Amino acid sequence: MVGGYQQINGYFYRMNIFNTIADTRSYLATVRNRPVTLGLVPTMGALHEGHLSLVRRSVEENHFTGISIFVNPIQFNNPADLEKYPRTLEADLRLLEPLLGENDFIFAPSVKEMYPIPETHVYRFGPLETTMEGAFRPGHFNGVGIVVNKLFRITQPDRAYFGEKDFQQLAIIRRMTEIENIKVKIIPCPIIREPDGLAMSSRNVRLTPEHRKAAPLIYRSMIEICRSAEGRYPDDLKNDIRSRIDSTGLLVTEYIEFAEESTLQPVKTFEHKGNVRCFVAVRAGDVRLIDNLRFFKGDERH
């Protein structure tokens, strides 16, 4: 597809929508022939208010914005999770349409377009990839690094926007840009939550009514237990959070960790100079949910 009005299943979108790398680069060559800034919001679609908050911020801070919509198969270590991941392109486009200006664009490639030949590159992210998500999802961060590198090479953004819900992913992407010497500013954006506290996620639509009702306990448990942290150790708090979450009979804690934000390495005490964050991964039936909360001693947290 090329820019202008786009017709998809009878609906006309007034947006620049591209499915190929060549068309995307060709378009960018026309709009970047003057000093402008480009913000990029990489997504896997199934958009929600969390994604839209990133788009709004990019539109506000840059001359124009690109949104990628691509379910990246090589970052899924579980084939069933890939198969079940929501694909809602038309609904996504309708959400984006009122937010975008005439120079903004959407890049929605196929798997064949992104990976014409099998991908064999292997990143070495060191300790950043061996804890938490890396320990439970082998190969996940290598797939993330590969696809984000490709997106950055294709679009050459000045800024790229990512939500802090995937906090470990943020650290991996920063490291990837160092490895690849890519000059892009990574912009972390706050977690957007439902009114009951559940972190917004594309996977939330797959929760059963019972699991959806129980899921806000994840965030509530982190908040309440961390408030009682004075004079205690991380392992004690982890046990309390796990016990509270698992008591539902509907949620099963996969891991809980208190880690230093810059290194993502676990801390053994809270006598720590750097910022510490609490990370949680929970199984709600066949849906995996992650969340995190910045933690400080006493009431100094958010």
C-alpha cells in the first residue's frame, strides 16, 4: 500500500500505511528531506490505551511518528502463545486514525517481508538476559533485539517509545543499540493501568472472566507488601507477595524479584544506592501476565 486513502475491507483510512520495507523507506526519503524528527512506536498490535499513550507522546514530541504493527514470531519461545496472540489490524487502525497527522505512518509488514530468509543472528546481552524473563523465556530477548534492530534500520528514528511494563525489554533494547551503534534515544513511558490496577496488556483480552477478576491482585499485592517493607529483606517480601497472589487458586506466580534497575540483578537487601524495582510474572490460566513497580525504602516509591 502507498500513502493517502487506504481501503481495507470496505473501510477507508486516511493514513499512510505501508506493508513493505521499500515503500516505507521511499516514503521516509520524501518527508526527511528537511530537518525533522521522527518518533517510532514499535508494537505487536492488539492496541490498547497503553500503546496509544506512547503514540500521543511521540506525536507531541516529534515532527512525525511511525507505528509498527508486527507480531514477531522469533521472540515467542512458546508456539501456542504465538498462535493465540491477538491479531486485530483493522481495529488497531481505527484506534490510530484520530491520533495521526498527514505525515505520520504505519508500517505493518508480513513475516516474509521481515524475514525473507531464516534469522540466525545471536546477541549476547550478558547478565541482562539471564534473569527473570530471560530465565523463563529462552531466546525471547534475542528475538526482540533482532526485530527492533531491523525496525530501527528501516525507519532510522530519532526517538523510540516503549512502555515500562516490559522493563527488562527496555534494558535489552538499550544494550542492543550500544552493540549496533544505533543513535536513537530510547524513551521509557509509564505503565498504563486499568481502573482496578491491572497493567494494560494485549493479552488481557484472553483472560477468562474469573481470571480477569483475580488479576488486579498482582498489582495490589506488590503495593501492599512493599508498604510494609521497613526493616525487612527482599526474600521475605517475595514470599509474602507470592503467598497472597497464589492464595486465589486462580493465579500462579512464576517469579518475583527485587532487582536494581540499571543492571536488573537481584538485590539481597534494601541498603542499596541505586533504584530498586519489584518484578512479577504470573500465570492466569493459559495467559502469562507481567508487572513491575519501582520500590524505595519506606514511603519513597512510586
